[in-house]
Amino acid sequence: MTSKTFLYNALVAIIMKNYRNAAGCIVFKDSKILLLRRSVNETSQHGLYELPGGKQEEGESLIDTAIIETQEESGLSVKIIKKLDPHIDHNMKKIYHGYIATVEGDVKIELSQEHDEYKWLSVKDALDMKHPLSHHAKHLFEQII
């Protein structure tokens, strides 16, 4: 982690005192992105399509969180290409950090219990989907179209 990144994260933490960091990936494969649907067994937001990602654990960098959560939720190994501007969710008191990533190795999806379906879609098709899409994903997609 560079000193610039550390200072940025420290300032955000001070300003957003009670906010929690989360990170995830827009995973690209052949110009399509991976979306995961939250399982009906989940306590909240079931049926919502979202990016693989999750809450930052103590001792993890944000990039580590994005890579680890993507692997845990999809079974994919990814390589981070670019960091996007974070999305601040004042209702959930969460700062969502997004990264553009590509798949490394085999593209064999192994969903965690949190998700029950996945789709590979173009960004445009993802934004035009009739199914509900997480607002974190929408915010990040707007940065890449």
C-alpha cells in the first residue's frame, strides 16, 4: 500500500467515522461482466444482482478484500487492473471500493451460499436489466461506460 493510498484511507476513515469499508470487483471476461444474484436464503436483499465483494476485515488491504471476496463468492481468481472512485452509502454507513479485474486461469464459477445464480452481461445490458441491481454496481458501472 502506498503512502498516498494509506493517507487517503485514513482521511476517509476520520471523516466517515462510523462507516465501514467494503470492496469488490467488476470482473471482465470477453467484454462481459460478472453479476451474482443474492440467494433467497439470505436475510437481506435476496434476488438482488450485485458484484462479488464484501466487508473489509481487519488487517486486509482494500485490494486484498476485493480479491478474497471475489474468490470466495465466485470461485474465480482475478487480477486487479484499476481502482474506481468509491461509492459512499450513507444509509448503510458503508464506503464501497470498486476495482476493475480480469479472470486469471480457468473460468469455472463456484457460487458461495450467498448467491444462487450468476450472469455474464455487457455493462449496458446489466444497467438495462429488469431485475434489481445493487446501487454500488450502478455507481461503479457509470464510471466505465
